[in-house]
Amino acid sequence: MTVYKPMYEEVAAAAAIAVIARARQTPGKALANGETNNKKTDVPSVLLTPQSVTTKNMESTIIADKFIDPKQLCTGDFASLCSKDGIH
């Protein structure tokens, strides 16, 4: 099992914060939906929900999001496992 957060969500949040910061504004609570303490202060943060990835949902998460091409993943010793779990 591994943990995955879709990169496009992270990139979209980072781009939005960059534009807001460039305008010398503060992100609203809809974007900065939490805080992270940096041992000095609480820093407004974008908290995304990670997904637990297993062979059962690999096709609908990391492959669907084009994080990796199944042709790269399903080679060698992994080819039979991919086939068994329906990863194409």
C-alpha cells in the first residue's frame, strides 16, 4: 500500500497561491483550509486528502491520473501481477 495525492490538485493549489501571493493578498479559507505549525507559528496550509493506493484501485488512481504508464509499470516480474489485478 502507498499513499497518493493527485498531482494536479497539488499543482492547482500551488498555482493559485502563487497568483494570490503575487497580488499581495492572503489565500481565503476555501483554499488555505488548514494550518501547519513550523515550530514558530501556525502557517496557513492547503491540506489535501491522501488516497490509500492498492492493487485494487491502482487503475483508477495513479494510472487514470497518468502518474505512470501501465506499460512502464507492468513489465518483467510485475506483468503477471498487473494482469491478475486487471491493470492495463
